[in-house]
Amino acid sequence: MNGFRLALIQLAAGGDKAANMQAARRRVAEAVKFGAKVVALPECFNSPYGTQYFASYAEAIPGESIGTLAELAKENGIYLIGGSIPEKDGDALYNTSTVFNPSGQMIAKHRKVHLFDIDIPGKIKFQESDVLQCGTSLTTFDIGSCKVGIGICYDLRFAEMAQAYASLGCNFIIYPGAFNMTTGPKHWELLLRARAVDNQIYVAGVSSARDESASYVAWGHSTVVGPWGEVIATTEHKEDIVYADIDLANVEEVRTAIPIRKQRQPSLYPIVSLGHK
């Protein structure tokens, strides 16, 4: 598989988990009717997003929501990137994404590595680390000949993570997310385009839809960016499905035209993170 049709499902999750799962089921079926072979859901698609909700909505993996995602992938014959759900593992909670192949097998599980802890005076303060534990590994999976890396929301801000995925051979990185009304307008598209152009890969961000009545209001604007750094598909803030045709030949075309991967001088700028080489 050198290419595929991707669908990003932008949903607004409410307090009724069963209703959220049913909405996801309907939208996945709709995406398949329009030719999608790879379908992605947003961060916390089965629950409201907020530290006050994580514990009460958390599930073990495998669990009820994971079982439904596996069924959806198998019924529709698709690769399904299950956004994320609050995961309970013993006494620990995580923000976790799961991926399923067309046979309904779970082929990847990614726990959010970088927790969303910010404090913008007069705008927003949020501390995921008050409740969640961070993941400790990168996660890749294969869709035919396309190697895919996955991050969740705040992971998008860390260029080193995307560079690591590119060095592992990824042609595509997907970020289920829910940027807010402060950071979304300023940084969401900018960061998606930066990760794509820096690494000469496809990058997609699948967001929650905006619900003005929610305690946390998402920016929306699910977006797909090509390896030239150009936006190839996007939407506004309401519930929607964004479609894009991913063609791996475009990745090779860009890398041949601008061969930065061969021109780097790593001895001059080794990646240093938090003082550790």
C-alpha cells in the first residue's frame, strides 16, 4: 500500500459515554462510504476532556471502548486510530491511543508522553500531571509500506519526538489532540506544518469539535499537512470529517528535491535534551 485515503473524524464528546461511542460508530461508517481506508478519532473521543473526568471515565485496556473500536475496524475493513481514552492500569491513569488493523487486531498502543501542564496568566491553566502518568516510549505501526508514528496533543510541541519518528522511517505522524481557544489559533496549524516540513513527511492533527458549553473548549480545525509543509485538507470548528489522499511518492519527491536528510552535519548539532546527550 503506497497510499491511502485518510479520514479525520472531528467529534465533540459529551458526558454520555455510550452516546459518544455511538457517534463515533456513525461517523466511522460515513467515512468508509467515502472511501477512507484509514480513519482517526480525536483525543478523549469517548469522554469529556478534563482532569476532573479522567478517573471516572477511565477503562482498562482491553476494555469496553477498546472492544468497540476493534469491532469497528473489523466490520469496516479499515485501519482505525482510536484517538485516545483515559486508561486505568492498576492505580495509574494514562491518556492512551490504540490502533487496530482491518482484522480488528490491536497493533499499537501509545501513552501520551508529554503531559499538558501549562499556565498562561489570564488565559488558561491546566495540569494533566495532577491526575495522569506519562508514557515512556515512542510508538510506530505499519499501514502497508507506510510507517506511522503517533503522538497525542501536547506531544506535537516536541520537535525531537517527530525527528525521532522520522529517523525510525516514518512517512506519516498523526496527533489526536484538543488544542484550546488560546493555543489553538496561535500554534495548532503552525506546529503541524513545522513537524511536516522539518521532517519531509505527512502530518495530521485530528481534533475534538468545539463545544462552547464544555469546561474545556477545543479549537477544532482538524488538519492534514503534506511533506512540502502545505495544508492539503482542513475544516473549521464544528463536527466534520476531513479527507486526504496520502501518497508516499510525494514524500520521496520532496526528499529527492531537497535532500536535507543527506546534508545534515550531526556532529555540529547533536540533539541535546534536558542536558543529556
